[in-house]
Amino acid sequence: MPIKSSPTSLSREFSVQKSVQTIGLLTSGMSIAVVQTAAQAAGIESSLSGLRAMLTFDASDILLDDELLRTCQAGSTREAKLLWWIARLWADQRLAEITETVLTDKRGKYDAAKFNAAQLVPSYISFGIIASPEKSASNFLRQMADCGFYKPIESGKTILGIAAPLPTSSVVPHVVRFVEERAPERLGFTFAPGADPVDLAIALSINKWLNLTPQEFRNAAHPAPPLTTPPGRAAVPIALRLLDEELHRRGQVVLQGAPGVGKTYVAMQYVDWASVSRRTDSHVATILEKLPSHERTPERVAEVAVDEGLTCVWDIAQFHPSYGYEDFVRTLVPRPVANGVTFQAEHRRLSFVAAVGVALRKLGSFCDVVLIVDEINRADISRVFGELLYALEYRGEQVSTPYEVDGTSALVVPDNVLLLGTMNTADRSIALIDYALRRRFTFIDLAPDRAVVETAGWFDSAAKTAALNLYDLVADLFVGRGPEIGALAIGHSYFMPSGTPASADEALQAIARRFAYEVAPLLAEYAAEGLIPRDDVETMLKDVGILEESSRQNEIETQVLAWMTPTV
């Protein structure tokens, strides 16, 4: 749906800031002559056709109140500059066409390689700008940058491409009101009762003017209302008190223990408490999903956390042997520019959450940022953390990194960023944890706990008794063998209820299956490595009805189930 436009000057260079400030000084009721005088004095767009297209006048050329005027009167805010640009494209279909057909793709997202004057020149020539198309194209890109649509890659005064797109969704409610006010006069369009101007804005491709997909535009037009009274945390549960105290004292804690003692479970329990049972809402991935793709920045995550009254923001990373600094802290990624690519540094998980923590502090929020590092000892710690080991110990101090993000190579880990690692003490494939990391973390031991099995929500007493019997027989294998072998003990989670059995038989079968497919193979591995005497393991297996020649897991499951059945 084309907008009837009154072309403005494409070659003239003028200040976005002065334009917004000048409009902000205008008041409804002024004549167009007074408005033109003010525009001429400021050195901005002042032709009568341009003024009539940018602002709203009645039939007698008297300035009327509208969304652009109100937004600019509120001050030279980011939204005022963005809306000024929307008004400029609304006023001149040629500029809107360049934005929609050259600078953006079909989804409405910027094509970064096209943000170069040379890419726009053919469009300007097609509009009859023969004398200075390069200057017109450069003015266009410069004004977009000055309005705050993107951070440019520059060589002197020449814009070569996009270093980063900037947030635009905050202006969408203003844009919707702008369209609602301007459409009747400019398009001869009357809104039917109950019609949503958002639909018209998207039909006009205005979402593309803002680097937003249609759905991103809709989401921004109808944001969730902020919580009036953010929920407060309850007292720290006794089971989490030590963890909470050490996280806030040291800033980083590792939960260590044998497989199945619930290390990750405890970490998630802490997140549940810290987030006031809003684990999903508080997950960084959930927050980012709500944001337009070009607004997925630490600052916007912090703003959403404050707007939604979150008490905790969290993320999780899982280490593995090939995990490195570029996966965890910062890295270089290729970005397209005209005639090639450039490499740009970006946050990775630790750098990102640290920046979220800094942004939250600037907003005056007491929201915690929790980063869970699962299997922290499976990676080369020195390689992964690099200079961040210093930043963990000296919270709030700048540490220089090899990569510059958002104009600085410095990285700060503030004291509201809590690092919570988990470590499997039975993993024999890796070396002992790096001493430099060990002295910067508090290590909390988690041990197998029979009471957890006993108090679980069992289907019936038969299932509970069977699970406890198996737990006791396995636990006896590790008694009296010293701390090194004790660290291999099999945790209580292997003996907990699983699924939702419909009958007593199904409950027993679930226990037998977990033993056959999870516990027995682990015991066999320990025996094969000589960590526990093979004879002791075989004796224990015989005690639960497993024949020596049995090797298939389905056979073990059947035999364990038969052994448990008489206990019913």
C-alpha cells in the first residue's frame, strides 16, 4: 500500500539532533510560516512540501498536535530520533522504498552488506538524482546511524557497513499511534471499529523500517505489562543456606560429588529459590527469545529483568574437553560488509552474563545473575577461563581481554554474578582440577544420602523397600575403602522413583530397569578398571539374583525384578 508522499530533499545534509530539538520547541496552533522560520533558523528541512509531509497541519496550515510532536516535546530521546526517521520515510516514499527493497530482506531484517553508499547509488539514480547520488546515499546512511538504528563501521567519514544493529522496538508503540493518526489524512484510510493499526503498519512494511520481523513488531506493539509488585524471596531453605552464603561470600562455588548425588538438581533448586519459582521466565534463553534478534544484548536483558520484576537471571554452560575461551568468554565472528566480510568480537556466556550484571547494577536492580557451569572439571580450566581467573577473585575490577566488544577490551565481573559449578568426582578421564581455580572457588561436597531415597514419593511400600535394599547393597561396596574410592560411590538419584507408574508391578520394573541400564554398567566399569575388586561386585550382583553368565541388560532387568518380587 503506497504512501502518498511529498518528496523531501535527498541531497541536503542536516542534523538529526537539531531536527528533533526544533520540532520539540514547536507547539500546536503555530502557523506553517512560523514553523518554517524556526526550521530555517535551525538549518533543517524547511520546504513547505517537506514540512507538510513531516508534520500535521489543518486546512489552514495550522500545526496540529500529533505523536511526532509529542514525542519530540518530551526531549531528544532515543524514541524521538527513531520516530523522526519513521516520519521522514512516511513523508518520502523513495526513502521507504530504498529501506524496504535494498536494505532489508523479506523478513524485515537488515542486510548488513547493503549498508554502503555504493549499494544505494543505483536506487538514487533511478529517482533522478544524477548530480550527486553518492552524497545522497551517504546522507541517508549517516542520518540512519545518527537516529540510532545501527552502529556503523567507518573509514573516516565514509560508512562501510554495520558494526551492530541497535535496539528499535521501544519506539513501536509510538509508531503505532503515529500510523493511527496519520493514516486517515495521508492514505484516505478510515479505521473500522476494533481495527488494529498494527496490521496497517505491517501491511505498509513499517516493520522493515525498524529492522523488525512482523512478529517482532507485534510483540513490541503489545508488550506484557510490568509487575506492579515484584515477588520477594522467601527465607533461604536450610538445605541451600551454605550454598547461598558461600556464593555471596566468594562469588563462585563448585558442588562436587559422585555420580547421582544430585549436583545439578541442587543447582537448579537454588535457581528456583533465587528466582521465586520463575525458573523459565528468568532463563537468559527465554528472555532473549522475547527480544527482536538485533536487540539481544546484555543491556536489553537487564531491562527486561527489571521490567518483569525478576529477582534472578540465570544461564547454564556445560564444559567438555574441546571447550575453550572462545566458547565461554569472547570470540571473533565474521560479519558481512560490502565486497567481503569483517571480523567482530562478541560475548560468549561468561562475558554476556557479566555484562548483564553490570547493566543491572546501573539500573539499580538487586537481581542476581547465576551462571551454572556443569561438569566444570571436564575442560582445560586455564584455557577456558584465561585472564578471567583474576576477574573472579577481584570482582568489579576491569580485566583486559584479547577481544574488544562494544568499544572496549575490558571485562568486569561484578559481585552480583554468581558462578555455580558442578564436578563429578568419579570422572577418571580427566586430571585433578586446576589449582588456580580451586583456590578461587568454595567446594561443597554432596554425598549419597539414603534418607533422600527413603522420603521420596514412592508408589507403594514395596517399591520403596526394593529401592532401599538395592541402595544398601551397592553402598556397602564403597564402605571402608578410603576417600579416593568413596568419591566413586553411586548416588541416591539412581535409586529414586522415575516416571509415573500405573501399578505396583510397573513401579518395581522401573527400579529394576534403572539398576540394569545405569547402575550395573557403572559397577562393571569400576571392576574393569580395578577400582573395586571384581569378586566383590560379582558377589553383590549374585545377591540381587543376577547370574554370573548374564551380560545382556534385559536379562539383568528380568532377574533383578524377580529378586525384588518376593519382597512384595
